[in-house]
Amino acid sequence: MENAFQVDLRGVVDLLSRHLYASPRVYVRELLQNATDAITARRAADPHAPATVAVDITDGLISVRDTGIGLTEDEVHVLLATIGRSSKRDELGLSRHEFLGQFGIGLLSGFLVADEISVETRSALGGHTVLWTGRSDGRYQVERAERERAEPGTTVTLRARRDAAEWVTERTVEELATLYGALLPFQVSVNGRRTTLDAPPWQAEHPSPAARREALRSYGEELFGFTPLDVIDLRVPEAGLTGVAYVLPTPANPAVRGGHRVYLKRMLLTESADGLLPDWAFFVRCVVDAAELRPTASREALYEDDLLEHTRDELGRALRAWLVRLAETDPDGLRAFLTLHQLGVKALALHDDDMLRLVDRWLEYETSAGPMTLAQFRATFPRGRYAGSVDEFRQLAAVSGAQGVGLVNGGYVYDGEILSRLNRIDPDARLARLDPAELATHLGPAEPDAELRARPFLAAAAKALDPLGCQVVLRDFDPASLPALYLTSRAAEHHADLREAREAGDELWADVLGALERTVAADRPRLVLNHRNPLVRRVLGLSDMTLAATAVESLYGMALLHGHHPLRPADTAALNRSFLGLLDWAVQGGDHD
């Protein structure tokens, strides 16, 4: 007698293939899950019951035979006709959390590759062998099998459609059975070849810790394709989670989330789990098995809930504890790690004082005195400063170092926040950001006689740069190779931004911004000429004030470019004007004295 499903099966299959599952390959996982759940159910009543799953493939025909609890004829109608009805599953005791999947729904995934599925089953509770045949057009048939099974269990058989034949080859099925079910606690074989391990590699017995470590390294290399820098054991009892994390041997891109391999109750859930670890832990790849975490409807990702959040926090603590332990027991190993993965540690240090201490003590920064840790820098320069950008550091490092002002590069990601948090671990830390204008007070004055001789030039230079909003001063400082230095304060930068916005805005905004501009201190940037530089000394001796103005505009433009300062239209015009003026003077054979 034929019957109709109590669902629109065509619609369900379309839903599965187009929206729920990422690929038809999951049908192998679903069949293994149903077989594993059936064995789990039988062993709950009889711990010594056989536990095997045998997969056989012949010419596009695949059968999955298990030694599980099996189904009675009534259960076949309930579970395979009223697909997804949770109340019926509850009545039969098939919704307990130790089961991986859902009877009935998982079976539907077979329709991703076949138009007909048959289920031959005999219940361990008694009764005859039942044959259920379902078709993708929405019909199914239940009848007594022609031959009785010798043992309780179930065999699911399907024949692939032509357009899905690639998913039912021996090689593909063996690969998928190994991929999804390698850690299953029961023996699974494909055409007689075993595809399961005796135990998860991190739980396997080894003759020594060193042997275990080497075995885990080899396992990680096989899974992820790299030889890990280190292996970290993971355990979260509340989630029933165990596993290992592998530290990447090369720098990781924090924008690319890692492909963590997650098993649920020893069945692979996903090879690319997201959200398992905190965002800062992008320097590891994990393989874990969890008993209590929940999967999404497709069973291809983790469901975001309080337990997953707790698990994420606990795994973060485990990685943090590994870093602290590494600092205490293997300083060289820590340095090697920080060289590769300092960005992740910096991100953690933003809200973790222990990690901040680790960064302070072990991570080397660029400074005006060469590479050194922050702790060494503060000991060497008690009143040191930090640059807020890489360009600012590169512009001022040599000058500040020559004046005895310690400067550390705080321009990379997270550095500014880390430097501002140092007083949390050292109340005496006084590492403030350098205001470039402050550096001018450390530059020594030129000799009075030199200043007096340069007065006509300085007057001409001041007149030339006044329209650009810049003062000119003469100083004597190292390095002598640097002819000029452009220094501007934070207030001056703000004032310049307001002025530029006012000039670009309409009349209303120009008035508003003009009022704001008048409230800001009119600190002017300075072009500091270095009297120790031979070129500057020659320029100071120019008697032609027109040429002097051209020369100072050239030095101004060079200082802007050297310091990576933005060029306003007026600055670009002055740079072009000075270049053409000097070129014209040279071509016409000007006075070189």
C-alpha cells in the first residue's frame, strides 16, 4: 500500500539543496549521523551491543548498514512520514541530546543525490524486518521485507541520479566518510576499508609527552598544511570540549578569520568554524570536539548562544595562559612568537593587564635609540615621548635622538592605546605623545655672530613664507645632514584644518568656522633651518634676496616632503615656483658665490 508524505517533499528537497546545505556532499554525513544515533540508542540499553557502520558502493549504488537499534513498523511511519514532528520524536525517546542529528530529516538529504531511497530495518525491541521506500515525488511505501535481517539494525540504500553520479563514487564516499566521521567512536568502513581512528589524536595514548607532542604536530600538519610553532591543549568542561590549538608558523592576517575544525559528538560539523575563538586569537588554528555546543539548522556551523560565548572566553583564557607560561619558561620561544604574531598579543593587551606586562617586557619597539622593549625605553629615557604616526617618528627620530629626547614609534596598530595604558602596570610611567613644536625647545640656538649675519636672509625668508602661515627660525642641531625641519604643534594643525575648511565652505559655514578659528590659539608652524648644514650656511650668505626667497621656499617644500606632511595648493605652488626659479637661475648662469 502506498501513502503520501505529510509534507511537500519536493519543496523540502529544494529547501535542503538550495538553502540549508552548502553542498550535496553532506548526504554522507547525514547517513553516518543517523547510523551513529541508532547505535547510540541501542547501546544505551545494551552497552555490549555491536557498533559498526559498513558503507558499500557499487556502480552508483550506495548502502549504509548499521548495527543500531532499528525501527519497528509503527516507528517507521512516525519517523519517516511525519518528518520533523518533534512531539513524535519525544514520544519515542529520540530527541535526547546525545544524538547527533534528527531521525527522518537527515534521511531527506539522500534526495540531494537520488530520486529513491530504501530503508530496511529491524528493531532490537522485536518485530519483523520492515522495508520503507521513499521517492522524491512525495510518495512512500512500507512493507514487510522479503528476507529477515539476522541482527537488529538498519540499511539505507540509494542509487545516484545521473547528474549526481560524482557524489556516489567509491573514492568520493571514502573521502567524505573519512572527513566527517574519522573521530566517530564506532568503527566505520567503506568497501571494507576502515575510515575511523581509535580515538581523537589529542586523547590517544603515547609512550611519552614528547611522542604525544610529535604525533599532534604531525596531525596538525596533515590537517592544516603547516608545521605548527607550538601545540596548545584546549579543554572547556561546560561545553564538553577537548582539542588542540596549533600556533601558526607565519604571520597571520587579522582580517582573515581562521578555519577551525569543529566536531560535535565526534562528527565533523565544519572545517571553517567562525566565532569559536576571540577576535584577537587569529594566530592559531584549532581542532576540537564538543558534546554540548549547538549546531545551526544545517549542522554546518555553531549556534551563537551563551554557552558558545562562555566557550570562546575560556579558550581565550587558555591561549593567554599559554603566553604567560611561555614568557616564564621559554623566553626565546616567546620572542620568536612575538616576532610573528605581535598584532594579536597587542590586541589582547588593550584590555588585559598581564598581556600588557608581557608586551612591555618582551616586545621590541622602534625607538630613536634603536630597537628596545618599552620597559628598557622607560628606564633609559624617564621623560621619553612617543610619536603618534610612523611618518612623524621617521621625521623626528634622528633629531630627537641627537638632542637626547627619547622617542618611541607609536604609529602602528594598537600602539597608541598600549602606550597610553602603561600607567596601569607602572604608576610612574610618563610616556606622553610628543608635540613636534615641543622639540624646538631642545634645539640649540645658532652662535650670536651667525644669527646677526643671517638677519637679512631671515627677514627675506620670513616675508616669503608668511603667506604660507609659517615662521622661519635658525638653530644649530644634529644631524648636520638635515638642512631644515618643519615643526607644527597640534593646535597649529587644528587651526590650519579650520582655515582650510573655511576657505572651501560656503558663506554660512565660512562665518561659523571663522568664529571657531578665532577661538583657537594661532600657533604657527616653524621652518627650522639647521646652521650645521653646509648647504644652509651657503644659502644664508646669499646677497640676492629674491634668490634667497626662492631658496627658502625650496627648503620649505623639501621639509614638508621629508616629514610626509600634506601639501596644500599654496604649498604645491610654492614648491613648483621655487623649483622653476632655481632652474631658471642655474640655466642663466647665476651667481654661485
